[in-house]
Amino acid sequence: MTPARFPEFVWIWNERQDLATPSLHLRMARWLGARWRARDRELLLLAFRSSGKSTLVGLFCAWLLSRRPDLRILVLSAEQALARKMVRNVKRIVERHPLAQGLKPARADEWASDQFTVARGTELRDPSVLARGIGANITGCRADLVICDDVEVPNTCDTAPKRADLRERLAEIDYVLVPGGTQLYIGTPHSYYTIYADAARPELGEAAPFLAGFRRLELPLLDRRGRSTWPERFPPEKVAAIRRRTGPTKFASQFLLQPTNLAGGRLDPDRLRLYEAELDYREGNGEAALFLAGQRLVSASAWWDPAFAAHETRTGDASVVAAVYTDARGDYWLHRVHYLRPSDGGESDPATRQCRAVARFAKDLHLPAVHVETNGLGRFLPGLLRRALAEAGTPCAVRELASTRPKDLRIVEAFEAPLAAGALHAHRGLWDTPFVAEMRDWRPGARGADDGLDAVAGALAAEPVRLPRLPRPPAAADWRPGTGGFAADTEFAV
């Protein structure tokens, strides 16, 4: 007798349960069966919430065990309870499916709620199916198939440290999987920085998506024409109700599979106007001028929010300096956000190293002034910074300012107006720093990283320094229009 293919296995089970087999589930079943036969070993199944994907994958596990009883399957989920739920589902299918008869073991101790071992001829240390939460220790486990069932949920991805920890834990799968083993991820995206993204996120330092090379099947609730992919359960009126109840952001993520920030952050980096041009400093006819992307710049603001913690350690505050320019139309150009590293500034004490790095920053960007936040340790830095600027031959003033208003309020007030007006340009290089991720994750009252946001907010809110027209001596040329001296003819007959 020819073994049943997976779609047939699913149809028989649904018939025994008096259930219909929707075309959506048949599509999933055909894809999983075809990928298994083709020996594709890295698979990703994305499907909208309540699509029955976990139930179908439970059937997939039972089907595989009916064909290969010696298979070892590890089910990983965000929590142990969720993984145990799938294992219980597989157990019920093995007990009741007519094509899985004879798999239930004789010994009760091999039929637990979080793991079980089917009747098999091979003596193996690991059970047939094992449930584990993503935070559990899986060292020493071996599996032929690892199923990552909803490992990404808000509790595992709503902050940058949690997302980094999730990726680190998922990397352990390589040590669990036997040679030739299969990984199958199933879920829905819960963050713009989802592990399921089909494109790299440069602001995270990614050169490729986390699941690069995985064979993907994406099944959103609505197709390209806006029609429901499961009309029997999700007719148009129900889709409209879900959209209204969940809101556009969550609907796009959980039902259309479009990675978004579910936290509903107020700072959307997609509203930044991207540019790649560099500063163009010119002198001619006794006048200095600074241009950017064809626009004459008229003022500049720079803000340094100092700290002694290194941003690479991801602990404590980062020391960040940001530079913003304004053109004649009133548009803002966020040109640089520099996260100072321990090596910046050469060999000296940490404070002097940072001041030298900021001095180079000011010199390279032709900044007429730098505002230093003097809260905390910043009160000791202005003098050191003035000395570093003098040593570098940089004609840049140092302005000392203390922040007395709540940080969240400063950030909101500085960003919302220019973002809403489409007047905030951002250099492409910012996507290579933590700044864009800070924007996307930021929420008032949250305790996430916001040091880059704070520095940029300070630069946006600081009074811009107008740029002079007449050049200073060569080492101190100033390019701001509207400043400098003017010699008038005073030969009047009095």
C-alpha cells in the first residue's frame, strides 16, 4: 500500500473530526509535503493569526512519525505551555488517526504531557516529540526536526535586548540539529525587526536577514485583490470588524504579515526623507558657503549628550553627538549621529578621548558651535572640549546647557512637528547606527535605548547658529550666511 501523502493525511483526520478542509489548509499541507519530499531543510511558514497553522503542523508531525517512527522532533515556543500545547495535539492525533495506529507505546511513562516516545525499533536517548520553551536549556538534546512555533511574541521581541537574546537562543538550534536535519519556523511577525523579515535591517548591523536562505510560504488573510484567503471563516464583514478592532498597525502585522512596530511608537523612521549627499563647502568671491543635496545651508545645531559607558556593551547610557543643519526653506538635515566608542580620540583618559572625538566631529562637519548637556558628568566637559577644539584648530564655540524638562517630552516636541511636515531629512549613514532602531522602538515611558534620540532632540530644539558669508582665515573659515563684517564707503563731505 502506497503511504498517504500529507494532504490526504489531513483530509482523513478532518473527516473523522467532522471538519471541512479549507483550501488554505490544503495549500499549507501541499507545500509542507512537497518541501519534505524535496529534502528542503530550512523552511518558514508565515500565516495570519487564527489560520490554524499550528494545528496543521501538529498533523505534519504525526504524519512524519507514521512514516518514520524513529524521528526525533523538538518543539520550541516562546513559553513552555505553548510548546506543550502542540505536543498534546500531536499525541491526540497519534492516538486517533487511522494511519497512525500502532505508534502509541505500551509504557505509560513514555506518554507524558510535554514529551512522548512512540513505539519504534531504534533505541534512542531522545523522545519522539519534546516540548521546550525558548528560554529552557536544550543543551544535550538531539533532533531530526526542530519546529519553532511562535517563538517570536511580544514578550520575546518588544525591546532590542530581547530581540538580541531571542536570536542568540535560536542560534543554539545548530548544535541540536543532527546532520541533514530540518528547521521549520511558523508564526507571524510581531516587530519591524522580526526574525521572519525577508530583507536585512542595516541599522541592526545585518548583512542578510536572520532566516536568509529559508524556503518561505507566506499566507496573509487578504490576497493581492483584497479577498479573504479563508472566506468561510473570515468573510468580508468579519475582516472589517477585525481591522476596526485591532487597528491598522496590528492588522498589517498579524493579518497581512507586514513587519511593523506593534507598540505603536510615535516616531516613525519611514517618515524621514532619506538622502545620501555629503557636505559641499565652497569659498569664492570673499564668501564661504555650505551646501547639501543642492540646498544652501543657513544654520547648524550640534548637541552632545555625554556618558562614559561604551555603546558596544549595550549597558548604561551611550555618549552621542548629533549634528543638524537648516536650509533656507526651513527644512532640517540630520546629517550625523555619532555614538562615541572607547577608542575614539586616541590614548588618554576617557573624558579627553571623547572631547577629542567631538572636536574632530565638529571640524569635519564645519560646525560653528556644539551644545554640551551639562547634567551629571557633562558639567566637567566644556572646558576639556574647548581645549580639544583649540588643539585641533577648530573654530567652534562650546555652549553649556542643562536639561530640566522630562526626556520623553523633549523628544516628542522636537521630532513630531518636522516629521509630520515631512521636513526632516536624514543621511543614509544613520541606518548604520542604532539611531533608527531607537526611533522605531521608542515609546513614552518605556525604558529602552534612547540616547541617540535625546541627542538629536537636543540639536533640533537648540537655537540654530547662523552661518556667516565671509570666510575667516583659512584655518577658521566660516560658511554661515548673514554674519561677518562689511566695509562701507564713508567718504562723505561733512
